[in-house]
Amino acid sequence: MNKISAQIQSIETSQGLARVVLEQAGIRLQAILIGGDGQEVWFEVGQSVKAYFKENALLLGPENASPISTQNCFQAKIGNIIKGEIFTLVELDCPFGPIRSTIPSAAMTKLGLKPEGIITCWVPETEIMLSH
């Protein structure tokens, strides 16, 4: 599980959902929380939180990849690569700290990932969990 510390920049609620915008080291991430109808106050703007997302939820692409539907996009430097027959663990160095991604080994080969290379990363908004 990836974990980063971040600060809440804004919170928007509508129709039972809350969009929470986070920032750390100049990178903005958005999390979609279910049940954010404005009645409950779980988090506040300016609050420091931990953001969690699974290694298999972190999508990887080439450095100059085309945008996709998630707004959570940032670049990272590839650290260690541990290749298995089916899955590969890719350790990444990001401005907000180290994170990891687990991808199919065939995808790792197709992308041509190499240590020290720059990669584009995406995390779907619905895959980020927050805690105090």
C-alpha cells in the first residue's frame, strides 16, 4: 500500500459525494469520497492527512504519455525494478516520496521501463483513501 502525507486544499460536496483536493510537494491529487453530502464533517481545508492507494491502482505510462480521464497525473523517476514471471514491482521516486506500482510483466517489457527513467503515473480518484 502506498502512503503519502498531504494537505487538503479544497473540499466540494454534491449528491452524496465529496471531492477532496490534496497537495504535497507541488503535486495535486484528488480523492472522491462516498457519503460526502455536506452533513458530516470528516475533513477540513488545511488539514494534514494521509492518502493511501494500492500498488496495483497506480497506472504507469511513458514520460510523454497522452492524458487519460483521471486528473491525478504526475511524473516519477524509476528506481528499482523487480521482475517476476507474471507481475513486476516498480519502485518509484516522486517529489512527495517513494511509491510502488505492481504491473503485469508483459506491460513492463512493452513500456521498456529501465531504472533511472522518467515515467508518467496516474491514480484514479476513486482509488485514494484518506485518514487523519
